[in-house]
Amino acid sequence: MATKTITIDLDAYSRLKSVQTENESFSQTIKRAIQPRLDVDAYLGRIQSTAMSAAAVKAVREHVTARHRTSRRVR
């Protein structure tokens, strides 16, 4: 496996170290903490080729409707 040496400042090191779990390498920590970018075209291709059940369609509609309700937050 190829390796690459990097330099990070102390704040970045502290942040990385704080999320590192026991017996986890820094490479493993970075891979866990920073997910690969979503391939939007591939994702859209997958969801367009998959039919949604009636229950799933209903759930999405309810969620969208709930998001468009007026906020009760005091301004």
C-alpha cells in the first residue's frame, strides 16, 4: 500500500485525535470521518430505475408538506 506524508497544524491534529477511536489509525479515522463525495448522476440513475411503493410516496409527500408549514418560531 502506498503512503503519503502530510503536515497538519496542532489544531487539526487535536481535532483528528479527538474523534479517533481506540486502536484506530489516523487513516481509518479520516476515512470514517470524511465520506467520499456523492456521485449525483449515479445516484439519480439508481433512484430513477427504482419504483417507489405507495407508502413511500405518501411518506415523502407528508414530509414535504410538513417542511412547508409556517414556522412557530418567534422572530
